[in-house]
Amino acid sequence: MCVVCRERFAQSTLIRLQCHEGSLESYTGQGRSFYMCSPCIGHKKAPGQLARQCKSNALELLMNRLKEIIVNDG
């Protein structure tokens, strides 16, 4: 389920992320994770949901990190 739109998708179509010490990362295989669908990357609620998941107020930093993850892993 996408944390932004709350829609259910197959896990293979979602982006799996995790927060480590307040920083957004691609899932490493350990710890808690969450999923985000591709259309929600540019959604206006995305920064707030990422901040909520990472317990951080650095909205712009989290969005920049998300874009880096997508470019490097995609």
C-alpha cells in the first residue's frame, strides 16, 4: 500500500523505502520500510508523508533524496 494515496498495488510495482536516522534511503533489507507508488512521487502530499515516516521536518531534503534514489536505483 502506498503511504501517500493509500491505494493497494502489487509490491513489485511500488518503490520500497526506509528511514535511517532521519534520512531517506532505499530499502537495505533490515528494519522497517514503507512503499510509495510512482504517480505519488510528485503528489502535493508526498513531502508531508515522507516527513511523517522519517519523523523529520526537512521536507525539501527528503524530496531531493527521494529523487536521487529514483534516479540511481531506477
